[in-house]
Amino acid sequence: MRIEKQGRAGKTVTVVEGLTREKRLMAELTTELRRTLATGGTFKERTIFLQGDVRERVRPLLAAKGFTVKG
């Protein structure tokens, strides 16, 4: 998990990578994170992009789902 600003007109984006390869599960997880965090976001391939710096709020949500969070 990391944040990026480059190529986004100075806006901060939280990037979560390498969770699962299944598109359906990624879509469901992205939707759940967006609703819980009240932020926009999307996923492409194995990466979830969430608007803003929400790393501290994402960690416990992913840990509760059984994912190991680094970064």
C-alpha cells in the first residue's frame, strides 16, 4: 500500500496492490472500501485506487478481511 501524486494533477491517491487475481472479488472489495471510507475509487487488474490518503483507515479493514498489509 502506498500513496501517489505523480500524474494526478497534485491529487493524492492511495494505491493498494496484490490482493487477489479474481476480478469479481476485486470489484466487491473496491465497492466495500469506497462505501466504508466514503471516498471515490476504482480498480484495474490487481490494483485498487482510492481517492485521498486513507492508508490508516484501510489497514484495519483489510486486516479484518484476512489480508496482510505492508506499507
